[in-house]
Amino acid sequence: MASLKRYIPPFKISDGFSAFRVVAFFEGSSYILLLFTMLLKYRFNIPEPNMVVGMAHGVLFIAYVILLLFAARQMRWRLGKMTFSFVLSLVPFGTFYGEGHVWGDD
């Protein structure tokens, strides 16, 4: 169990930027899961998973936008970086790109 500790990133959730990064990961994951449930809904006529994942994705998206504003203020981002971070939430795999290339250095 001690070996798993080194893989856990060192951050505090009380920190606005760290909370934003956590929510960004889950928002991106829910987006991908939502694409899968859309396939279930429209191809196989199974709408139930889409309702659950769609609601979770909506809540995570709203949390992402709110925490983006807090993180941008805390990190003193310029408008361009903040706008680009918002656009990344609209693109599949965008938040993962942001973690690796946009916010990873902050």
C-alpha cells in the first residue's frame, strides 16, 4: 500500500487550482462516458445510462466553469488562457490536453 502513495499527486483540495484540476479530470472523463452512453441511447435504444451520465456531466461542467473562474483568479491567468481553458472543456479529451500542456506547469 505504501507504494501507491508515491503515485498520488501532492495537492490540497482546499486550494482552488487543485480543485479545478480534479474536477477537470472528472469532467473530461464524464464527457467520454457520455459519448459512449449516446451510442447506447441512439444505436441500441437504451436511454437510461444516458440520463444518469448526462446529469453527472452537467453538474461537473458547471463545477468546472465555476472553479475555472476561481483558479484563473488565484493563478492570475490572462483572459486568453482562461478562454482557452473553457474551450478545452467543450472538446473531447480537451481537459486531458489542458492537464498535460496548459495547466501542468502552473
